[in-house]
Amino acid sequence: MSAADQGIELQLSWWGRKTRESLFFATINGIIHNPQGAIAIVGLVLLVVGAVGAPVIAQHDPIAQDAAGRFLAPSTEHWFGTDELRRDLFSRTLFGLRASFAVSIIGVAIGTAIGVSIGFVAGFAGGVAETAAMRLVDALLAFPGLLAALAILTILGPGVRNIGIAIAFFTIPAFARLARAQMIAEKNKDYVLASQSMGASPQRVIFRHIAINAFPPLLTQMALLMAVAVLITAALSFLGLGDNPPAPSLGGLLNVSRQYLREAWWYAVCPGAVFALLLFCLNLLSDAINEASSPYQRRR
């Protein structure tokens, strides 16, 4: 490579690095200064701290029973009250939230990695490879998320690990289609052509140059699908396909609480409020990311 070519490569590398840094910090700054984003971040931080620190924060063992404490109302000792087996509902809610976070994050992360890779490679390659990959993705899209999850759990059996596999399965098509659309929109732009003219490999072009500019819409999609994954995890636990009792889960708590709504209103209200707050924060965060990554909003 000549000195001139090396100089151009260094300029392109410097420009790409500065563009990535400015886009990243502009997006983060936009999320923080957006009231919706600030509320979502504060709420999610509190929920994550509660879930991760459940063994420390929880005042009682989530499966321990107290012979004198059946259906106790919320108090300083039992913040969310107790259930029909005299177990502390605050502790059970925290551990159930922990399980929902773990399953949803792992499932969405795996689905994102596979779906984005398929979409990027198919959009960049084009031709027969793109057609074959996208027809497979269209076939996966024919199954609604909850129905596909039920089918997978019927085959693999109930359990938290299999719920994560089901979530990964139904998130792959959404990310594949979005990544392909972003690739088609970006692959003929000047910065891609300049990188190719300098001899960059397809892998470098896809995952180092194009992926940076395609990332904001994918990040918005991740926040949205996290909310869907949490909802499906709770729905499957509600149907008895999650953790086996006495292990707590948000969906399981809401399912059992239906029988005791007149005796113990807090049984459904407290875990339900935590679940609703989680979904609310995830949806606020997706809106904030969408606004922060929009070129029109950044110009304003």
C-alpha cells in the first residue's frame, strides 16, 4: 500500500472513530435529557438493583413458611404482605423479577445476535442467499410469538431454560428483517464504497462500518422486544410452564393470587405493580432511544 493510500486509510479510520463516538454520545445524551428516558432509566436501575440484589435485599427466605403469618397485610416486617402459605411476598417478588430479567435478557441477546447476523449477511450478499434466508425468516414470522413459545415448550418441556430458547426463537425474525433493511439502506453509501475500495474485507465492512450506523434502530427494537419477552415470560409462568413451585415467578404469583383477591388484595396488586412498572419503563426507554437516535430530533 502506498503512502497516499495509507494516509487515506488513516483519515477514514479517524473519521469513522469520531463518527461512532459522536453518534454514541449524542444518543446517550438524548436519552438522558429526555424526560421519558430519565424516568425509564431511574425505574429500570431500581428494578435491576432489586433483582440482582434480591438475596441481600430480601428480608425473608422466598420459600420459607411462617406458621403464624397467613395472609398478613403489608407492614414494616412484610412490605408486600404474605401469601396463603405464609411466605413473604416482597422476597418472592424480587426473586421472581430476577428470574424474569435473566430469561428475557439472555433470550433477547441470543435472538439479537443470530437475527442481526442473518439480516446483515443476507442484505450484504443479495441474490439467492438473501432470498433463501429471508424466506426462512418469513416462515418463522408465520407463527405468533406466544404460540411458537408454547409449541417449543411442548417439545422441550417446561422450565426457565426452555423459555429462554423460545424467546430467542421468536426474536430472530424481527431482528433479521430490520437488520436486512438497514443493510440495504447503507451498503451503497459513499463511506461503504470508500472502505471497499481500500480493500476492506466484507466482515469488516459489515460489522465495523455499517453496523455502527444501523445500530440505533436495532437498539430501539431490543428495548421493545425486552418488554415483549418479559410479558411472554410472565404469560408462560402464569400458565404453569415456568419455574416449578415453590420457586417464585411474577406470572406464577399473579396466577395463584386470583383465588384470593377478596381475602388478600395485596397478593395481586404488589407483584402486579412491579410487573407493570417494568413494562412501563421498557416502553418509555424504547421511545426515548427512538427519539434520541432520530436525525430530525438531533437537529432540533
